Amino acid sequence: MSKIKKFYRPENLDTALELLSDEKNMVIGGGTTVAMNVPGSISGLVSLKKLQLSEMKVTGSKVEIGGGTTAQELYKWEGINNVWGGILTSACRNIGSTLTRNLVTVGGNIVSVFPWSDIPVVLMLLDGNVVSTGNNKVPFQKYFEKSPVSQGYGKDKIITGIEIEKNTGNEGYFWETFQKTKVDFAMTTICGLIKTENKIVKELRLAIGAVSVLPVRLTGVENALIGKELTESALREALKKEFENVKIRDDFRVSKGYICEVTENLIVKNLMKGL
Amino acid sequence: MSKKFKVVKTSVEKVDGYSLVAGRGVFVDDIDLPGMLQIKMLTSPHAHAVIKSINIKKAEALEGVHTIMTHENVPRIPHTTAGQGFPEPSPYDTYTFRRKVRFVGDRVAAVVAETEEIAEEAMKLIEVEYDVLPAVFDPKDAIKEGAPIIHDEEDCYIPIPVAYEPERNLCAHVDVEAGDFDKAYAESDVQVDREYYSHYAQHCPMEPHICIGYPDENDRLVLRVSTQVPFHSRRITAQCTGIPIRKIRVIKPRIGGGFGTKQEVLLEDVVAFAVMRTGRPVRWALTRKEEFISSRTRHPQYVNIKIGANKDGKINAMEMKVLSNTGAYGSHALTVMSNCGSKVLPLYRCKNIRFWGDTAYTNMPVAGAYRGYGATQAAFAMECVISEVAQKIGMDTVEFRKMNHIKSGEGSPIFEKLGEGKEGVPQTIGSCGLAECIEWGEKEIEWGKKNPPSEPHKRRGKGVAILMQGSSVPEIDMGSAFIKMNEDGSFNLLMGATDLGTGSDTVLSQIAAEVLGTTEKFIIPYSSDTDFTPFDVGAYASSTTYLTGSAVLKTAEKVKEQIFGVAQNMGPFKDCSVDEMYLEDAQVKCKTCDKTISFSDICNFAMYAKDQFQIAACESHITHKSPPPFTAHFVEVEVDTMTGKVDLLKYVAPVDCGTPINPILADGQTQGAVVNGISFALTEEYFFNEKGVMLNPDFNNYKILSTVDMPELKTTLIDTYEETGPFGAKSVSEISINGALPAIANAIYDAVGVRINNGPFTPEKVYMAMKELKK
Amino acid sequence: MELKLNINDKLHVLDIEPGDLLVDVLRKSGYKSVKIGCREGTCGTCTILLNGNAVNSCLVFAADCEGASIHSVESLGTMAEPHPLQEAFVKHGATQCGYCNPGSLLSAKALLNEKPDPTEEEVKEALDGNLCRCTGYVKRIEAILAASKKMRS
């Protein structure tokens, strides 16, 4: 007596979009979220498997990753090992277990975004775009401003992939997550990029996730520190100030005060390490 | 000390191993029965409420629904779900369905339908009106005056003469004293008085509870159950349903782990009623969520330890006060609490000992048996306090333990005073390899050596805990075996003992093979089926190898005698005396002549030639001692001061289990128990909201360790010989789950100077304690 | 609806419901080695190889697997002729209750297909989704390393 009466495997994007225009139908990427819980109003599933969206390639200054690429494929792909200090590889490695990484797709991970989703936090840091049907491109930072589902992704537009501007050099990147066990939903995740000259901060990017519903770029901290000498006290002060603006989500596993302290400590540790 | 064996003490391949790895092993759910119906249980959303009304009409009318059971249409028979010997030392406070619900997840109504989906739809159509009552969640509050009374019914009682005061939520009470604790404590140079709390946890067998029932061709009820206690399952199902025992058959196929949660008769009554009502095969399988919420848990406990010692390191006085939380029903409430004292206090030589235990009812999930069985909770408190006493005296914590731990030939007044629902059995320690365990562990962990941390913001520390358990419940539990011989010289070994993954079929086959002079390949073990296998209490209390092992040994000896008798009747051995005969290589041999007779010839002669009879025997065994296995656990941790996270670097667990009948399997028991213990100590916990709802009933949020979380783990078996055990064996399965909490807590203290007195040792707890210390 | 699946190198034409999960379809088709422990992709007892990748079959819609190649543990070896991994699991004590064995064996198989000579860390990572409450993992890891050695020689 399954609620699902139809299962579609469209072979082109137009058909997929047409199917998704019916409100009874729902898109599935890897399918892992929907398999556990089909929303009550849904009676048809639209799989994107036949759309051939799983290509990964490096073209000129860009890395292009298809939306149907699995987390495991991306994690194992050498093409991103040396891009942005390999932090995307680390993030992909952290998604679920090997078994779920073989199912979870990049598109799925950035459409049905959970607070602990691993790819979004890293994308907040990078230069690049989410690419959807009609070759629509939205910079990562703008894309994650609101819940992707509320923006119509997976309904009137399908994510075909992401494109990342290749950067040069591997110095100064960091990514760290904090969770109970190695296969766990993150309680806080931080990542960043710092470049200094004679202790003066030349470039600084910081993003955090899991502590908030959507990932957050800490632009306040970035602005406060760029052009200045990096000291622990200045950094902590800037972080504390910025956290006042971040809406820390309820997580029954940890208290808000504690997880903020940990987030701050992890950022401090990683930034000061480079000096 | 060590003796020579042929089959015993070798790591023969697990007898069901190839079947399991080939995916052939047949578990409860792996059969298809035509027309099988499904059960889904509607459970209480309230922690404490009276069902004012329940309307099942709409649900019953749904197509595909066969029957719905509630307290209004199912007989109310007080019983306990605890699968223990009869009469059980647990209160009869449970009814198949009840008018009052006592925890979130308590039974309300069972829907029997064509499919699980239909049953779930029907559940939504059942209209229940509740009178919500005030609830109480902490055992300390529960036993205060004025607390809501959880069991206010008139017909609940405990079937043995022990304290039971449900009118004040007191489910069990025990107090015993040896010597004069107060005086000795007051006179001690050093006194430590601390309270520890061990938390809610679930067993997490990979196979959740499941039961399939069907009527056989003679209208007897057959139950295929994932159970550790097939005979108790049969008895309690009969009690609840009124079906006579002779009309029930319980089959235990392969079981996907139990760890105590399947020492519980949890599903059988409802399945039995459903089969009676529908005449169809019926299946009830718990989901993982239900397994967490509505099956059984470890008893959370407050354990208060007082120890008085002299400056020279001698322990004068020990007191243990336990307040155990049994949740809504009193399954194993008395015995888990008593076991805190009986498996932990005897470890240290001391004349003045007091034990005080209370078990309280609360409106929380129901606790039950869980590997370690109280010793886990109590050892946490005891082993932390022992370290603190040593530190207060200024002694090394290992030296202090060496000086005070019990040794071979010594007894403890606790053995005699504290039993299971009655007084205990006096005993002195036979085999004891604890000193060797400590020595091995010290070396392996490099005790006394402080290693530098891997990063500047991290701190390293080492910790120790020593432990004992028991082997079966003396003079209460009974095991038995039946062996018969076949024409090819093989033997059927039928046992009520319950292999639930432990390897007992293999171990017991080895014991039989050793006696019968054959190999385990010629033993065909079968466990368990109440129609075919003789009675055995089941797999609990670390009993199978020690208790059923002795029954198998006795049975095999009887069979051996019969084989000798047949041999004497046969031509070649006419002039040989039985005293000269022995069994080897599946043959009867004689010490004086060089003649041999094969087992095959023996059996054929007995069956077909002369004075025909079936070579077969059945023997039973009870024990008069419960010889403890011993272990010393050592651990090295690294604490991250920036997050409070505790990383386990190395864990060392040498175990004295007497003769390991099968060393690889014994070692596997140790490793499994250790990792479960570590997981409990570091990550596993139940989160509840203010209404008593568990927030994390899934493996996404209730974290058990996976391969990538493993520390370096070193285990070994320390050779001793227990004279009272089969071929020198003692138990091994439970003991090693008890070490992680105290050993890790002691290591955290060594690393960062904070004593965490409640589990699990989450980063937040450690971080906050470190912050507090800085103030 | 009709579904064509290649299970253990044999073509099956199955009649399924559009919302059926792969785990249920496989069990209904007689592949009882595919176990159920959580239905949430967290325990790994339902692991199968889907086009060579180890996945939780409880998280996969059967209808999404049209034409796919599926391997369950029955494809590895038999009791009489076990695969080296199966043999190593028995010899090294990596099987206790056995409920997690089919899944963990398949994760190990997928790893060895890709990396015949894995490090201990790689074994741990490949098996990170296959929970086991009996063994404490040590013997499982030893068994896989031993099998890989044997298979290479």
C-alpha cells in the first residue's frame, strides 16, 4: 500500500521538469532522504539517474561537477584533491558512511540541505556557481542565502551541476568538523582560507556550518581582520561579535554556549597554526 | 596449571561459521509463511496516563485489518517479562495490555493486519482518550513522599518473599552488612565518599526483536523467537495466554545478537493472542526506533561508594549504595541491583562491608538485563573511587589494587550474603589470574610512562580498572544436554542452551568431542527447540560455557560409558576391562591390547546386532559456585583541551577466563564487550525531552562506534584452570564490558585533572569540567 | 511494474510496486542474506553491491535500478567453496552472530575489487557503514587484510 504510484526515469531535462510541474511528483537524486520518508502528498517520484549528470571535468580555469555525481566519486576524484587545498575532498569524505556516500549525490546534498550537510559549508568559501536548468548560474554564497527548496530547486529548476573556479596554491586552507564519532552528523564544521604577509592578513575567508540551519560566511570577521596583524585576541573578539549575528540552531546533543566556544576554538586553532 | 587437550583449547572453526558467511544462516525473519499477518503496536505518547476510552471501531473496519487487541479485550494477567528462573525474582507488574500507560512507548493497542502498512493506517484510526497524570523521571524523585505512584493496581506482586513496595515506587530493596562499616570507616585514615551515575543505554543487537507465530497441523502454537531464553519464553507465554505449556513450541533459530535485551519475553504474548484469534501465521518485528524506545535498556543507576583506608594502603571499610532506575516496569529490578554488590564488592579484601540497594519505578523506558548486569554500573563508581583513595594515600593506583585485590583461596562475606533474590552461596576463589592480568596490562600500556601529546593543546593520560564477574547463578540455574549416537560415529548434541552469536554451539561441541574422543566435526549441535532440546535456563548470567558445558561433559561421559559397554559385548573386546578402554580418533581403544573398534561399528552393533538400544544420554547440571573471571583494563587517552573531546589511543584487556575452550571465540567475546563498553563510555546516551520522549531513537543520533572509531585494542587470554569448570573453564562474555567507564574516567583525570562522575564522557562534559577546574 | 534486474549475474524479471525499496524486493525474491536492521541506512546489514558499489539497499528505490547489476553475498562463494573473504571471516573469528556478515563481506569485496592491497585504514573506511555489536571489529579487520593477502598470492 505504498503511497508511490509512479516512478519516472526521464531521459532529458525537459521531460523531468514537466513531470516535476505536477505537485504530486517529487525529484530524487540519490534518493536517500526520500527512501526513508516519502512526504504524504507525493505519489510520483522522478529519478534523475538517466540524465547523465555525473560528469566531472577540469576545463581551463574551471572545475565542473555534475549534479548526479556521488559523494564517493567526488571524494575519490583526483581533480579536486589539489583545488582549494583539498577541502572539498575532506568534506565529501565526511558525508555519512561509504555505503551512503555511494548513493548521496552532489545535487541532492545541496538541494535538501540539512544543517550538517557537508558540501554546502565548503562551497560557501569558494568562488563558483550552482548551475541549474537553462544554464542558470548562481554564486554559491547567494544560493545558500535561503533554503534551496524554497527557491524552487528540485521543482521548477533542476541542478545540473556546480562549477568551481580553480585557484592556485594549496597553502592556508583548513577544514575541520566536530562530531561524536567519525560517522555522525556534524555539530559544528568550520573551513577557511588565510593568506598573510609579514603577519598581516592579506586574504581571509571563513565559513561555518552545522551550528546554523544554513551555512554562514563570517564576512564580519573577514572584514575586521583583513589588512591587520592577526592576533588571537583580535580574532576571538571578532568571532564573538560575529556569533551574536548568527542564529545558532537548537541541537539537543549540545548546548549553544558550548558549541559556540568550540567553533571559536577550532577557528582560532586553525588560523593561528598557520602563523 | 595447563593441561593437554585435543579439541578443547583450540580455535576450531565456528560450527555455524560458513553458513553465516555464506548468507545461509536462517534467522527468525528468513522464512516465508503463506498468509502471514503483521502486527503493529500503537504506543503511548504520554509518560503517565490512564486510558479513559479507546475506540477501535473505525480501525477494525479498515480493509485488511483482522483484529485489534487492547486492555478491553485481552485477559489481564500479572506477569514479568524478565526471562528468569521460576518463580522469577522480578515483580509481576506487567499485563499484556493495561488501562494505564507508564512510559512513552508503552503498549496501547496491537493491530493485526495483512500488511504493516495497513496496520499503520489502522493505528491512526484508533481513538484514544487519555487522562494525563503527573510523571516522575528521576529515581531520586520517584521515591520521595508525594511522588506520583506508578503501580497503584491491586494485583501486582512479587512471587518471592522480598521487599516490594509499589505504593512508594520502590520496586526492590536489599541491604546487607558484614562487620561494622560505620566504625571502621570512622576510624580510617583516609575516607572517600563519592556518587557516580551511569546512564541509559541500549543493547543495539543488529537484529531487532522479532517473533513469528503460527498454528501447526495439530493446532499447537509454534513461536519462532529471537530469544536468549526459549524455555522461559514458553513458560511465560503460557502464563500470559492460558495456553498450556504442552501446546506451545518455541524455536530459537540463528539469533542476531542479544546482549541481554533478548532475555526478555517481549513479543510472544501478543503474537500468541494474534495467532489464537486469527488462526493465521503472524509476525511482529520491532523497528529500530521501537527497539530503542519500547524494548529494554540498561538500568541507569546512582552508585554511591564510601571507602575508608589506612595510610599503609589497607582497605578497612567499603560501602556501596545503589539507587537503580528500572523505568516503568520492574524487569530484573532486584537482581541487577543486587549484582552491583555481589560482582564488585568481593574484588577487594575487606572485613567491613555494607551494601544498600533500592530500585525505583519511574515513567521512563523499561530497563532489563544488559551484559554486565549491574557490575558495569557499580564498577564505574568503585574503580574510580579506588583510584581516588590510592591517590589520597599517595600510592600508585595499580600498586594499591595489587595490594588489596582478592586472591585464590580467599573468600568474601558478600558471596554468602548477597544472592539473586535470596542469600548467596559462600565461596572461596579458585583460579585467579588477576595478578598476571595486571602485570601483562601494565607492560602493554607502559604504566607510569607519560607520553607527550600529539599537539600542544592536547593532554595525555592513563587509567586502570580491575574487574571480576561470575559464571552462572549458583544453586539456581540449571543446564542440560542430550547426546545420541548415529551409525557413522557422529553424535547429535541437543541443547536448550542458546547460541545467540556467542559461539556456544561450537564451544559445547568441543567439550563433547573432547570427552568422546572425536572431533567437533562429528558433533551435530542443535539449539534450541523446546520440543526437542532438554531444558536450559538460556544464555545469561555468563553461564553457558561453565554451566551447560558441565552438563554436556556429564552427558558425554554417560555416552562414553555406554560405548564401553557395547564394546565389551562385541567380539574383539570380550576380555578387555572397561577400565582399560579409552576413546580416541573416533575409536574405542584398549590400553593393554592393540585392538580398536570404530564408533561406526559400535553404533551399528548397538542398533542392529544384539541387545539393541540407542546409545544416548541426558544429564543436567547445577553449580555450587560462580567462579569469577578476572581482568585488568588499561587505557591511554588524549584529551583535546579546545573541545573536551577524549580520543582513545590504546585499550588493553587481558582476561582470565580459566581454560578458554575456544581461544578465538573467547577473545572475540572480550573484544566485543570492550568496544561496547567504550562506546557506552564515550558516546552512547539517551536524550529525553521534558515529557519523557526519547529524542534520538536511531543510529544517526544514538552513536555506536564503527570501524573508523576504533582505538588500538590489545587483548589476551591469561591461562588459569578452574577446577569446578568443564576442562577448567570459567565465563568470559560479560566481564569486559565493565572496564571502559572507570578506566577511561581514571585516564581523563590523569590527563586533565577532572573527575567525570557520570557517563558518557562527552566533549561538552569534559570541557565544562575543565573550565570549572580553572576557576 | 516490471523490473529487470541482474542479480548475482542472472537476469530476473520482477513484478514490483513503484515505491518498493530494493531491500524488500531482494528479500521477497529469496535473497534472505540481505538483512534488515534499521531501514534508515545506518546499520549496513542490508548492504549489497549495486553496479559494483556497496550501498544500503534500504535507501534505494528498486525502480531506480532498472537494468542494474546487483550482487548479494550469495554471489561470493558457497559453504563448500567459500570466497577467501568468507573463509577468512570464519578462520579469524570475524563471525559471531553473523547478522552483519553478508553486508560487511560485500563492503570488503567492493574494496578489494578496487584496491587489492588495502591498508588497515582503508579497510576501516570501507567498512565504516557496517555496524557490528558482537566482534568489536578487530577480527573483522584482521580477516579482510588476511584475505587480501591470500588473494594476491
